[in-house]
Amino acid sequence: MAERTGRRQYVVGKPASGSVVVQRERLVEGLRVFAGQYKEFSHRFAAWLGLHSTDALALLEILAAEERGTPLSPARLSGRISLSPGATTALLNRLEEAGHIVRSRESTDRRVVTLRGGTHIQERADVFFGPLAERLDALLEQYPSELLDQFDELLSSLRDAIDAQLVQRNPDA
């Protein structure tokens, strides 16, 4: 049974210890602010390229997936950026026409379309995001790798918790 406490803290079953609640609030606030800053940086990337912010978000998703070695299909991109299939197709048409992406059929199943960055877009993204990457690398070098590994595990667990809550709230999604 969930109850609402006086400080906007939702707990299930029994009250959480005060220190956990305070840590959760601080951590979630820090992540929220970071997400807002990253979104602003993405908007500036969009303006720098002369793109709508949704197009730039899609482009960043395509480039990041390609960099991870797991390129996206249009359907997976649609889910990642929360657009309908039709809106995603229109967006991909704009990006392809501008030379920012290439659609290819690399799978043995020729129906599967793979999205990749265009010839020069990765270099442009590196020019824009390179200074930030260098700054973040310098910051992260100040921390022991074990701590960064723990933080990575924490982020993964937080994503899993949110995903589970989203599924519980909307099991058909």
C-alpha cells in the first residue's frame, strides 16, 4: 500500500529511512538537472546544424547506436524518440535528403532497414561534442575506475526500475 508522506515522498509498504529518501531526492534532482543540460546541449547542436530539435535527437540516437555497434532500425528509432512510425519516416526522409543519414539493407532479411550516419555527419558531431567529451574525460579521470563502475551499475539499475514502472503503468506499451 502506497502512502504519501509530508515531503512529497512516495513510499510503498513501510516508510523509507530518512537518509535513503534524502539521497534519492538529491540523486534524482542531479540527474534531472543533468538531463536538462544535455537536452539544452542537444538543442544547440540542432541549431548549429540547422535542424529541428527532434531531427537532431534522432540523429544523435542513430550516431550513438552506430558507435555502440548496434545500429538502429526505423522502428527502434521510433520507440527511442517516441514518434509514430509515420512521423519517423518523414523525419528520416529529411535527414536522408540532407545527407545526414543513410538507410541500407544489410541483413539477410532484405526487409530490415539499418540506419547509419552520413559521410560527414560524424565528423561534424565530433567537432561539436568533442570539447565536451574532453571536459568530461578530464572530470572522470579524477575518480577511481571502481567508483565509476559502481555508478554505471547504479545508472543501469535506475533505468531498469523506471522501465519496470513504465511497463507496470502501461503494460501494452
